[in-house]
Amino acid sequence: MRKLWLAFAAVMVVSFMVLGWVGTRIYQEMPPIPDKVVTTDGTTLIDSGEIGEGQNVWQTMGGMEVGSVWGHGSYTAPDWTADWLHREAVFMLDRWANDEFGKPFEELDEEYQGQLSSRLTQKFHANNYDAETGFLTIDPLRAEAFESNVEHYRTVFIDGNADYAIPSGAISNDERLRKLSAFFFWTSWSAAADRPGDIASYTNNWPHEPLAGNAPTPANVLWSVVSVVVLLAGVVALVWWDSVRRRTHDAPAAPPTDPLDGLTLTPSMRAAGKYCAVVIGLFVAQVGLGALTAHYTVEGHGFFGIRLADVLPYAVTRTWHVQLALFWIATAFLAAGLFLAPAVGGREPRYQRLGVNVLFGALLLVVLGSLAGEWMAVQHKLGPDATFWFGHQGYEYVDLGRFWQIALFVGLLLWLGLMLRGLWPALRRRDDHRTLVRMFAGASVAIGLMYASGFFFSARSHLSVMEYWRWWVV
């Protein structure tokens, strides 16, 4: 058993070392956010701070629950990075084609299309960001494409778009729309502009956009294949090791009696029963919201002719659908742990029932409060700062406001305390069950620690940094 624990520890250490190395590289090489975007003729297109403020606008309207950015999010609406990049490319190619050949780009011969596409690729992949001044300089034609895209997104976010399940008024005014557009522009610029000294963009040429020269690099293909091969090799090695071990080790003997035979329900175990009712309720609500969310992909703003989007828009129903899945799964974990801890420990700690009831009240507060806050944020009933703290963070699986996120973490700590109090007698015993109890306790600690990684980004964090820590939570 000691060897197994050492192997487990080695895997954990190596895994977190790799995660730490990847995180360090992200902090070092994430795409810069320009202080200003200006044209070669001196016109300021995007002013200081507007890209970051645009990211906050994107968060308040639902963020990853309404389309995606850099490929992360939902897919009823487009990936805004890919959509912006494509529309920008088409605008510039059509302008050149009409000016030089008198007809749209699509009507040109392949030779002339290739000529213009090559020119566009050079412009998009040229990195004109000046790290000393913080200015990004672009061609005036690209600024015109920016204005064209702003007008398009006005029809999407202010007028509404049923195909994308976006109701009218998703963005409340033109100022916020322009800031949102600045954020989308930055994500597409970083998706096309080459890293200094490299042949690929900051996103490794993602998304795929042939018009702008975004195609997989040889390194993309190589490491994709290597990752699949390593994964399969690991599975094969694990199966081989298990088969060898089965031949050299006797299977563990089953206990003569069921360990739960004769189990007496303690007051705290009975108190944990109401958690099961909440699990069922949350599960049913999640399924219902999933049906409504799926229907929005067909009807856009309504449910069999009933216009619900004004009250429950897609951004809200999908947010709640994702959040309720997390909540009912988490509640089931809490209930199982609270029920099993006294059973495994063999005794009922003092005030355990009180702790179970207090945790239940806190759970209801977090669930109902966070869902209400998310609805208020999407409906523009909270200011920018209040939205982040009490409304919608905009990041899938970490949608709930930071206040509710902290409250949920405190609840996890309370649950962990109740768990360890109940398990403590079993942890002190030196018997055949000690290893299993340790794993049970260790998993309980790991849940809280991994969730805490969601606190390492803020409302103004760089998108790359946010994505890194969000995936720790996921």
C-alpha cells in the first residue's frame, strides 16, 4: 500500500508541476492589451481602458453563456472572435476588390482572390503593437471595418437577433456596444497577429479563417497527434499494470457481513435527509430549464409561441441550467458526506445536527441568491461592480457573483469541518479501512481547494488568466 501512496503522490506532484509551468507560460506570453488603438493617420479608434470595459460589458450580458470567445462558451450564438475576424476580412477584401477590379471579392477569379487574400494575411498577421507606448497601430481601412462591425452588432445586441436567441436590449446603449466591440476586436486581433518572433498568432492561429491566413501550424498538428498517442499509451499501460497485478495479488476478501447492517440513524444523519429533497428539486428544475434553453435554439425568443425571452432570456436560462447542475451535484456530495461521516466514524459529534441544519440554510441562501443575482445582472438591474459581486461573472461554471462564490466556499469549509469531525475516530484507527477513509477525507479537502482557484481572477483580469484559473474549477 505504501508504494501505491508514493505513486499517487508522484502523479499529483508531476501534474501540478505541469499545471504550474503552463500557468507561468500563460502569464509570460498572454497577448498584450493595447492602451490605445490608433490608425496610421493618427485617428484614435479605441481609447484607454475601453477593451477592459468591453470585457466587463460582455460579462454582464451573460459572457460565455451567449456565444463564445476564443472558443469557450455556448454555441447558439457565434464565436464572437471568429465572427468579428471573418466580417472584418470580408469587408476589407470586398473594398479592395471593388476599388481595384470593380466587383465583389467572391466574383473575382481565383488568381485575383489569392492576390488579395495574401495581402490581407500580411496585414492581419503583422504585429504592430508597440510595447513601449502601449499603442496598436492599424490601417485606416481596418478602422472602417471596425465601424461596419459595430453597426452589425447594433442589430444583434440592441435590436435583438432571434437566430442567436438574443433579445432586444441585451446591450443597453451605444456606448456599451462600442466598448463591447472593442473587446471583440481585441480578441480577433490577438487571434491573427503573430507573436513577436513566431509564425503563429497568440492563439496559435485559432480560429480557422482561410481569408486571413489562419490555418493550423505544423506544431499544432504534431502536438495534437502526440497528445492522443500519449493518452492511449497511458490507458494501455494502466490496463497492463492492472492485469499483471491481478496475477500476482490475491483479490481482497469480502467482509463477512454488510458494514451497514445494523446501522443506527443519528440525529445529523436524519437531518441530512432534506438535502435529498433539494437535490431532486434542483435536478427537475435543471431539466426543465434545459428543455427551455434547447427550445430557444429553434424559436429564439419564445416557447411554442409564448414570448418568454423578455422575462427569461436565453442568457439566463442557460446560466441557470449550468448552475443548477453544479448545485444539485454539489448538494448530493454534501448530503452523502454528512450522512456517511458519523457512520464511518462510529459516533455522533456534539452539535453535528446543528451544523448540518446551518449548512442547509446557507446552501439555500447561496442557490436562491445567486440565481436571482444572475437574472438581475442580465436584465441590467445591477451596476458594473455590483454585477461582478452579486450578479453574473460571465464565465461558464463560475457564473455566480463573487459574493455568492465566497459564500459557497465558506459553506464548503463548514462542510469539510463537519466531515472531519465525524471521520476523526476512523482516521485515528489503524485498521484495514484506514486507507479508504483517508482517501474519503482527502477527496473532501480537494473539493474545497480546487474550487478556491476560482478566486485567483477578478473582474478586470486578463482573459487568458481568467481562463487558466477557470479550468482549475472545471
